[in-house]
Amino acid sequence: MTKRRSIHIEGLSHLTAIPVATQIGPLVVSSVIAPFDPGTRNVPEDPAAQVANIFRHVQAMLDEAGATWDDVAKMDFWAPSAEARAIIDGPWVEYFPDEASRPSRHTHVDDGGAMRATFMAYIAD
């Protein structure tokens, strides 16, 4: 049986007993990723800075799991508005430049007040 491993990273944590991500074998799944400035619970007002923080946190989780951006299979984002939703596209193309090899993405628009995200990755041997 494959053991589950909780992933913790410097600069981001939950206030409850929830890891930022979990790895079981080659599968890595995040909890909700808040757009906090690293090491704080401060959320920048600028949605672009929030998205940058999210991608920074995902990078740290991938590093901790021994994964890369090539291993990401899906990301979900929650944006506070349609305008904020469009901000994700710039970093998305930067992190996933090959249009023939991008992960699935679902962007929800809600009134949560700040950007949030989750991801799933599969580390192939």
C-alpha cells in the first residue's frame, strides 16, 4: 500500500490541521491555495499579485513533492470577477508555453474576494 505524505512549505500554511498538499505515490493534490504574501497572511489588493503568489506557492509545493510544472494535470482557480479571471492567462502561458501540452483548467467566478486555486499533478516515472 502506498503511504500518504503531507506536504508543507515555507511561507504558506493553513490555520487548521490541513496540509497545503498531499502526495500518494505519483499523485500530488493541493488543498486550497490562498494568495497570501509568502510568510504572512496578507493578501495583496492587486489580483495580478495574488495570481503571482499562487504560482509561487504552487512552485514550492511541486519542488517539495519532487515534481515540475510538466507534471501538473489540472488547475482550478476561483476569481472574484470576470476581469480578474482574465489576469490568469498571462502567467498561465508563461508557465505552460507549449499550447499542445497544457494542463486542464477550470476558472470559477465567485465573490470570494480574492483569487484562490488548487492543482493536481502526476509524477511520471
